[in-house]
Amino acid sequence: MLVSKIRDLFQAAIEKALKAGDLGELKEFHETIEVERCKNPDHGDIAISIALKLSRLAKLAPFKIAENIVKHLDILSIGDVSIAGPGFINIRLNWDFLESALTEIHTEKDDYGRLSKEARSNMEPHRFLIEYVSANPTGNLHLGHGRQAVLGNSLARLLDWAGYDVSSEFYINDAGVQMEKLSASAQAAIQIQEGYLDREAYPEDTYPLDSMLEVLKPEIYRKALAEHISAEALKSETAKKLAGNLAKSLFLDLQKKVLAAIDVHFDTWYSENENLHQVKINGKNKIDLVCETLKSAQVKLNDKEESAVYEEDSALWFRAKSYGDERDRVLKKSQGIFTYLAGDIAYHKDKFDRGFDKLINVWGSDHHGQEVGIRGAIQAIGYNPDQLELIFIQLVSIKEDGIEKKMSKRKGTIVNVDELLEEVGKDALRFFLVDSQANNRMVFDLALAQKHDKDNPVYYIQYAHARCASILRNMTSPRINILDNSEEAAIFEEDELDRLLNQDFTNFSGKFKEIFSEETHDKEQLKTIRSLILELVELPKLVLDAADIRAPYKISVYLKNLASLFHQFYNENRIIGVDEELMKARLSLVAASKIVIRNALSILAISAPEKM
């Protein structure tokens, strides 16, 4: 990719400068050469800041280091080079270099921007497990869950494009207090439908009756509960448990259906109950076992080695304060019930035991208080807490009719994912939910997401792709002469266009420097063309950078910039009715834009329509 080529050229120049003794006291070079776009295009295309980084070690002024690096640089193969400020090396890439970069797009096509796992072989390998959404199986998914789902899924896809080994997981919270509450809710909802209980008698502190009635249809629960349908039988603990399990299954199916509708899929659906509570090893479940591991762990307390856990008031406590938490945390209550923390510790140990060495949890902002405790526990059971990354998703509100409405269960203003999906469609839903940093509170503008014009960013991006497709289609379609309404032959036959796209565009043979000249283009046209090419060839670097900082929103920002540049290029440059070589050169940019827009949209699981 372009960045690698530039790095290689500078690596060679620095090695030559070292051999020549031109870098002062610097004897070895192992630094990463950062390749960045110039903030001001008037200064050049690419900025290299390595001279500033080497100054301290070389004990030379950055400007002098920059001069000595440039002295050994193969300038002819790269372009015009200048040194600015304290020692920035600015490069205006020549057309040959831009051509070779563009050739990669046409050669790699659907894989352009994707880094293979083999290419990652010289980097630290990781097996990633991303856990996200993990909603209780007690109701539908609301917009907050939707944001977690889209961000988590987009991050998983981005890491995959960056060449990492990635798995995704939905943690089913199907044990503990919420399941007891669900069972009571389901039991009462069935009794009401059978006429054995008045609606007014529906128990308090349970899940909403309407949501229970939504999934517990008579034709479903009567078959599942069979002989437990009578008035007396429905009061039994057996009926209650059966009703709870049925409701859990139905809500989980509903959540899976909603997630599939927004193109969110998981490699594993991990049941807390089945995997942590029911699986027994030597008669003990995984939560019991991890508590034993914690008992064996030692922490320093008052200059003495103590167990990481202790008993007090018939409860089992984790010494979380010894690991930086504000207070110690209960693992097992006096009633013998394990807390959420105990389950979480066992779950994270299980993740490591399955061979994952990098864990990413996408959690709601209300889980902030759990971070220090879970990190401390991971350290206590013998793992590096840095192996866990936590991404906290801030709250979402919705703007409707120009008014922002914060979501609240108490006020009944919760918006479910399936409701919003019906209003705006999958692509707009995903784009709007990913188009901001996770730690920023977001407002979902319903009216904007429903627009079919350039104000709606996802529409504007998809229209750029459809416009590219239309231009290419028109190349093989008969044309109508507007003067006499007669039909004229297509510019290319199908096989000619295919050869152009799959052979000719993979080898430009040095024509760009002649075609894109001041003789055929004005200054603004050339500026737009260069900017478009530079933006197109940015995708591989962007994928790596965005993956490494866990920022899928960078892809949506990139797409908005790219679409804007393409529309500007289209408005400034005719494709049909110009010199054939010029037409082909411009057409190569159209085809490359189509490839890159499609690939970047694919990372976000957003469609790239051929027609709009």
C-alpha cells in the first residue's frame, strides 16, 4: 500500500544516512516512520515527522536530520520534497507514484483495504473476543442496545479487515434475580390470559405486562406448559419455572431476529446458566471454582500476605480495594447467592481458558463502576488486566419533530430497535449509530435519517456509489442524440469495458503525468483529482489506524469525505465527450471510487446500491 511504499523509501534513506554518519550519534534505527496527510494541501500531499523523533537520540537539530535524510532519499521515484518548520519532510507525490497506488485498488478490488493475517505475521498476534449487547433475555432490544450492537459488530468487522483473528459473543444473562423476576412475570401473564388473575393483580416490580403478552401467545404457552394450564397448576413452582424458561426462549428469539435484521451476528451465544452454573467439575461449577482460585491468590495487606478474599457477616468478599477499587466487593451474599461480579470473574476466566488473549467488552455507560473491580479480579486470578479492554457506550436519545426525547423506562419513552428499523431502514440505522465516538452521547435525528437527499450522509454516500455504477453502465448502453433523437452506438462493448476494468486499469503505464496536466485541466480540477486519489488510497492505512484505536466511526467519517470529493470530481470533470485517453483516465477514478466506497461500506455492513 502507499504508506508501506513511502515507509520503505524512507527506511532505505535513513539506513544510507546512518552508514554515511549523517545522523549524529544515532547508530541504530528501529522507530516507526509515521506517514500522515498534510493538513494543508498547499504544503504537499504527505508529511513525515521522523526527524523530530530522532533529534534527541542523534543530538542534532531536526531540520538538519531532515536535510540528511532527504539527501539519501530516492526523490525521483516519489515526487517533490521540501522541509518545513522545525523539520517536517513534506512530499508532493508525482503522478507515477499516484498511478502505482491507484493500480493497487484495481488489482485487489474487493480485498482493497483488507490486511491479510499473513501480513500481520510480523506484528503481535492476538485472538480477539468481542462481547457486546449481552442484554437480559427479558424484553425487546431498545435503541441503547442497538448502538452497542452496531458499534460492537462494526468493530469486529474492522478488526477482521485489519487482519486479526476475531470472534464475537453474546453473553446471555439467564441466571440470578432477573430470571426469578421473569418467571414471576410470565406466570402472572399466563394466569391473566387464562382468566385466573385480574390485570390489576399483576405483581409489582416485575417486567411490563404488555411485553409479556407480546411474546406469550396462548397457542405458544399452552403447548409448552400442557398439563400445567389449570388454575391450581399455574400457581405451582413447576409452572412458574416452565413459564420463565419459555419467556426467556421467546425473548431471546426476538432479540436474535432483531439483531439479524440489522446484520448483527455472533459466533457464540454464551449462556451464563448453562456454562457457569450447570457445568460441574469435580462437583463444583465454574463460579465456585474461580472463588477457590481467588482464595488461593495473595495480596499484601498491612505488610502481610493475605488471601484475595475473606468472609464477613456470612458473606464472601473480594479485596477489591487492594487492586485500586473504592471498596471491597461481595462475591457471595449471606443467603448463599453469587453476585454479578462473581459470575463476571468466572466468565472472563472462561474466555482466557478458551484461548482468547485479548478481550473487548462493549458495555453500557452504567457499568463504569464495575471496571476497577473486574480488572483487579483478572489480575488476582493470574492474568494481565491489560488483556481486557472496556468500551463504554454513552446514552442515546432520539430527535423527533425537532424535539430531543431522552429515553426513560419510567416515562415510557423507550424506543425499540425494531420500531426504528421500520422507520429508517437498516442502512441508515447502522450508519447513524456508528457515526460518533462510543464515549459521546448521541442524538438520533429521525427526520434526517428518513431523508433521501444529500443532507442525509448515508444517502449521499450510497448515491456516490450508485453514480459510479451508473457511469460504468452507461459506457455499454446505446446513447440518444439529443439533437435528432437518434440512437448512437455504445462507447464500449461489454467485453471492452470488462478488459478496461480488469486488465488495462491494473497497469496505467505512466500516462497520468501527461493526461492530468495543466494543459488539459485547470488548477481546481487538478487539486480535486489529486485529493480524490489520495483519499482513495488512504483506506488501507485508515483500516489499520481505526482498528488499533477501536474506532469504527473513523470509517463513516472517511466515507463522508470520500463521497464529497467524488461528487466534486464528477461535477468538475466530464467523462463522455472528451479525448479517449482522458476519458479512460477519468473513468479509472470512477471505477476506483466505486471499489473503495463499496469496501468501506462493507466494513460497516451497509449496502452499496447499484441504482438509486
